[in-house]
Amino acid sequence: HSIMAAAVRTVELVHYDRTAVLVHCSDGWDRTPQITVLAIVMLEPSCRTIDGFLALCQKEWVDFGHKFDDRCGHRDDGPADQKSPVFLLFVDCVANLLRQFPTKFEFNVRLLLALMDQLFACRYGTFLENCDQQRVLKRLPEKTAPFWWLVADDKPTFVNEHYEGLPAGFATSAAASSLGPDGAAATPSSSAPAGPLPPPLIPSLSPKNIRFFEEYFLRFDPTIMPPRPVETFY
């Protein structure tokens, strides 16, 4: 709830007050991307497309150096006191946005499940190591495929059938509409709306509307009624 509240306050300052906002936690790779990515998703329609959202995650989480190894416990010899579900909390917030605005996102909850499954499966180099420097030194871009390939290879699975599309006259930037030449998500740049900016998404922060991410946490619960098929993306 506090993450969503901080993101909403950021959106209000930027969109309605036309104020520059500096978002920074103690180190800049945990709470900072949680808030900035959520705020951009609320403000920017092109970042609610599949490619735009993945490009934003690449820029704000991967390129800016979120410590995936330490926070997710990828290494047995890693510091135990550094583990924290920072990225999961972010994905949980996005799931709440999807629930409150079911027609505003090109992707569905399956994309979020795939993100979480592959975050811990470690099949792709995207979520390995603690920063881009470590990935380059270990030549992971050469030795492993990026997670974005998984999405590109099966894109229809992740498309939201209720998506209403971008606002009329809103031109999607090239970076937000395609993957980079190496298959990785391209860094998003600004889009150019032909008309006035569309209003941002402002989610309800009422406790009754901030819902449990049951699609992820209860996937394997046999007591769920009615029973539903288990979806995994390993």
C-alpha cells in the first residue's frame, strides 16, 4: 500500500502540479525503481504495452543495477541478510493496477507470472548478477538469452483481450514498440501525443481495493474453489 501511495503522489505532482520529482531511496536500486516504474506506468500509455513495459523494466530495474542475486538469493554463498522480495512487491503492485484498470494494459497477468517464474528459475541472463557490469564481465549477454525472447516467442499468450489500445492520436515511440537488435528490450524514450496528454491512471488506495496477488501466491493451492488450471512459465 505504501509503495502504491508513493507512486500515486509522484504522479499527482508530475501531472497535475507540473513539478519535477526526485525519487531516491538509500541506495537507489530497491524502493526507487518500485516507485518510478509504477509512476511511469500510470502516466505513460505506451509503457502499458507489452514491449513498452518490458523496455521500462529493462531500463529501471536491470540497467540501473537492482541487486537480483542478493535480493532473490540466487547464490548459496550470498549474504542472507540481503534477501528481500523487492521485485515481487513491484509486480504485486502492477497486478493491482491490472485489476483496477483491466482495459488499459496490453498485457495480462500471465506476463507477470512469467516474470516471477523466470526471476527464480535463472534460465535467462537478464535477472542474474547484481549489476550490468557483472553480467558483462561474465559475458552473460553472449552466453545466455534475454528473458524478453520468451515473451517475443509466445506473445499472443500475454495479450490482454480486453485492451482498448492507445489513446487516439497517441504516437508510440519506436523504443516502446520493438525489441533491440540483440533481442533485449530497448530503452524507452518519450512518446509524442498529437493532442493533450491523456489523464494518468490513479488507482484507489482503499484497503478493500488493494487485493492479494492470488494468481501468483495461490496458483498451487488445491483448496481453491472452483478449481482452476495451474499456469507456469518455467
